[in-house]
Amino acid sequence: MSVAVGPAPVTPRTLDLNCDLGESFGVYRYGADEAVMPLVTSANVACGAHAGDPATMRTSVELAARHGVAVGAHVGLPDREGFGRRMIAVTAQQVYDLCLAQMGTLSAFTRAAGVPLAHLKLHGALYMMAMDDSELADAVCRAVRAFDAGLPVFTLPSSALAASAAAHGLEVVEEFFADRPYRDATVMMFGWTPEDLGPPAAAGDRVEAMLAAPAFASVGTVCVHSDTPDAPALLRAVRARLRRLGCDLRSSRRPMAEPAHPIGRTTP
């Protein structure tokens, strides 16, 4: 699929706008978390394996709660040196344990903040591994069922994880990446350059093309990473494009009472 905007008409739909964040730890700071939080409807918070630490988890959850943003567990490989983006051999049992432990860790902070854990999204290398490996995908889904069978799973369309989540009776939320290039409907998660991404308006172009493409007809959430260069500008461009196309923005699971002014309609 070409990522250029095509002539096909766009049917407005309700979309979640999610962001991977909470990835600072110790004295190291990553991502524009405070700037992006008012612009999204769901936050995927690192759980201390690939990134994050207790203080960052607490402050990220509290920041999300203040803005009415749903909080999901962003589960990664225990690989701080590689930021969870290196392919590391793991067994299905290890993946089960990693998911269960990290969901449990973050849920302590969501419980303390008075908000539920809203979803699970894998990070980096583990995300891509579970998209292709049915045994790892099954381990992820068994962990989610053991923790909370009502927890939605964010996944690429037509992936092993999507199939496994459906087989386990879990809610599947298919994902599109506004800040990653696509080639023939396949996301280029690693190895891209800023030139591949283009200016913020190009993120809006990618999302508009996605809405018109049959391959992405079931997508329910769009991601921009907090550590992508100019992430706040990218999010504003995506929001503006979706608003112009008549789309409504809201999380796939509302974490609290609806704000007086719905998130998807108030922030420019």
C-alpha cells in the first residue's frame, strides 16, 4: 500500500490516539511526555524493563490521570542498553512471566492513582516478535487472561498476536503508526530515517491514507512515540487531520468519568 493520500473516500470513525511514554529512568530523560499527554487519549507507560522506573511510572500515571488519559502497560524485554529494541531470544514462558510481572508492577501505580489499567501494548522488539511468532503471541495472551481477561491488546492487523488474542476471547485493538514509514501496508519499525518520516504534515498524510485503505479498515488506535523528533507537532498534525476528516478521538476504554469537554474535540 502506498502511504501517499489516495483518491479513495475516507469514512469517519472513532479512533484512539496512543503514545509510548514513561521511558525515562534515573537521571536519564527520554521523550516529550508532558507536552504530548494533553494531545492523546491513551498512554502506554513503560513498566521498568526496557525503560522506566518506579518514580517515572508514578508520575506518568498521575499525569495521565490529570488529563483523563487511559493508561496501558507498555511491556518490553529487559534490555535497557538496547532500549528494548534488540531482538533477544526468549521462551514463551519467559514472555508470559515478563508480561504478568510488568502488568502487575504498573497496576500498583494505577490503583494508587484511582484509575484502572486500560490495555496492554508490547514494546519494540517484543512487539515485532509477537506479531510473527504464534507461541510468543499465545504466551502474551495467556498472561493477559490470567491478569485481567477484559484487558484489550494493541496489535498490528493480520498478525499472530491479533489472531491469538481473538482466539483467547480478548479484545483486539488494531494499531497504525503515524510516525513510522510504511511499505506495502507493512510498518518499518526500525531502520528508518527522519527523511523517511518527513515533516509533521506527512504524519497526517499517512493517517488519511490509512483511513482509506481496506488493509486498515479495522484499525482502532493510532500511535505516535513520545521520543520521535517533534512528537508534539506530529500529534497536532494528526489530530488536525483526523478532526478535518470527521473522526472522533477517544480511548478504547474510558478510564474515568467523561471530562466536561471530550478530549478529542478541545485541544488544537
